[in-house]
Amino acid sequence: MNLDLFSGAGNVTPERTGKPNLYRTGEIKSASMSLSFIATGEIGTAAVQALAARLNYDAGVRGAPSKKYVAAVGATINDLLRAASYDPVRACSRPLSSGSFSDRVVGYRPFVRVLDDLVAQRYIGIDKGYHDSSDPYASYVTRVWATSKLFNYLAGLHVTPSNRAEHFARVQQSIDPTSIIRLKGTKPTREGKYEFEAPAVPVNINDAAVAALAEPVRTLNAFLFAQVIDGGEFDGLYRSFNLGDHPAFAWNMGGRLYNANGGYQQDAKDVRSGITFNRMPTVEIDITASHLTILHGLMGVQLPAGDDPYAATGLPREIAKAWVAMTLGHDDYHANWTPKVSGRLKGNELLNGKSLQKAFPIAKVQELVLRKLPVLQGWDGNPIKWADLQFIESEIILATMLKLMKFCNAPSLPVHDSLIIPKDNTEMGTAFLKYCFKKKVGVDPYVKIK
């Protein structure tokens, strides 16, 4: 592990860092900053208190640091050490708006003061984010990373990235029904290349339907918080529904399970493979072409032969999957590849140096996919839409998690259409997922173990 990756940034200021472009181009990845851990045990507590006292003194503040300040130092150091435990080392990322601290152990003001004090002593580098309301694609979340000076200081106190879990523990946070069940309205109409977030819709926590939806999520959270989860940040699950302003909405649109602070769900698959439950390894079981398979079941159309519906198209899998995902996420067929898909596939060797449209004209791709996957014919007039598919998928994932908990006493973490489960429960977890899928949709899904 190379902890000197950021050593050149030891003299940065909040306005200018040494290496901002590496984060913004994705060359250096980041890990979300949960701010939900405190120092525990003699060594961890002593290290955090010593650093807090030193920062306090260097900032010209006389007297002992406040409890809130010490807590902010501990939570920040935990996240910096966790990011440094990746190979290659990562920076931390989190929004710095005051509203993003409403459900954190650490408040906005103590955290900002700790960042300022750490920067002043060259213990961290920071690349400040920004938000451009006129161009959502130009927005950038703040990145923070530890320098060699901080690593050396903490190592002298016997705290390192590799032994972080021994010295810090998560503070279990209660999540009220408003946080557990969330609701969004309809996305505003796209303006040119811009796409804006759907507005939040108020949730009546006293509504019987909301209470019923919240109960299994609350049960899972209590169970998961009682486990030792390492290798990824878990902050509690909430369920997010969509199209709350649609006349047909009845808590039956969307409904995916999300980690409250992004956390492990924002990590790449290779990083998630390092997640452990109670010090035991995990695997990720994935429903192949989940929404497409659900649509086959709802429409009563037989799935193509083989173990991957995308293979039936004869197109490269990435191209077929991109077109199907674009189509199922929209009410109609697309006349052009979306900027998001074009950007993601730019430079892919499949394009041979061409643009996506030139290499794979969308009209020809559509013609081929519709011929090989007739279930998608007439999609522009199909009453089934993405929010319906996502709701059914979320019900399947939730039911599988509850079965693993009830019958195997096994934790699991959702990643949209896949589940992270204990490796020892691979057989039962796969069986439960297939059972819940077929019970809900009527077809057997293809499940991959990663």
C-alpha cells in the first residue's frame, strides 16, 4: 500500500491542491465520508484526544477541546484511515452543505473547523467542490485526503489504516420513518443536455401504508447495525419511491433500497468484494438483466435460451445492455444515444475510435434488439414502465434479505439488482433470490455469483 500517493499535497490550501485533476478525471477514486464513527478503546481514544488537543493548541485556542470537536476529529480520522486502506489509496468525498449533516454524528460547524485546522497543519489536502445550478454535470463533490504527515503522526500513536477497525466503532443511529421511507415526484423536463433531480415529496409518517413499508426496513437496519461490517460504509437503509405526484401512485413505483450516505453502494464491484460480515468473506449475487427478465414475466413472454438475454441480440453485451437500459428507463424509444451513455462508452475498444452513433447507429441497434427481444416491441405504448419494474425488483430484493435474516441469521446488503451476502450462505442466498423472484414474476431468473 503506497501511503505516499498524496504526499505531494502536504502544503495545500483549501483553494489550491496539488492534484485536483486526478480526482475529477477519475484517475484517483474516492470513498464516501460517513462521519458516523467514534474512537473506542484506550489506544484509539488517546490518539484522537491527543490530535484534537494539538490541533486546538495550534489554532490558538486555550483550554481543552470541546466534546463536539473531539468527536469531529475522531469521525474525520476514521474516514481518512478507511480511505487509505484501499489499494490504491483513495481520497474521501462528501458534500459540505450544512444540510448534509442533519443525520450525522458530527455537526456542520465542528466538522468545518476540524477541516480548517487539519489543513492549517498540513495534515490533509482538500479539493473543494462546487455546484453549478445551470449545469448539473459540472458539479463536483469536495475531496479530502490525509497526507504523510498525518499518517506518521497517527502511526506514532499506534493507529494505522490497517488497524483502524480496532480503534473506531460505528455509532448506531436511529432512523425515523421519515428517513426510512422517502418519496420523489416526477423529474422536470430535460432542457437540452441537462437533466435535473426529481423534487422530494412530503411523506406522512402517520399513514398506515408508510408505517407498513417502514417496518421491515427498520427491522433490517436493527439487525445490520448489530453486525460487524468492514470493507464498506453502511449507514442504514432507506427505501426511496418515485413518481409520488402520479395519479396512479399507490406506493408501487420505485422503492429501491439505498444506503443512507451512499457508502458501499458507491464503491466499485472490485472494492465491494472486500466487504466482510463479522470478519467473514462475502460474495455478490446478481440478477442478470433484472428489469428485462421481470418484463418477460409480466408480459408472459418466454425468455431467450441461454443464461443471458442480452446475448440473444448478437450485439456486444455492453451495447445491447446500454440500449435496453435506455429504453426501459424511458417512456419511448430514443432517437439518439443519450449523452450519459455516449460519455460512458467513449473510448471503448468496441467503437474502434469512432463515436458511439457511428460505430453502432441507434436505429440499427433498435431494429436488431426488437427482432431478437420481441418483448420490447410496442414499448412506447406499454402501460408497464421503469418505476413498475423497479418496484417489483425492490420487493424481490427486500423479501430475499428478510429470508436470509430469518432463516439463516445472515446479513445482506442490497446494491439495486444484486445482494452482498456471506460466502457461507451462497447456496441458500441464491435459492432464496430465485424463489422470491419466481414467486413475484413467474419466471426463473439468471443469477450470477461474483
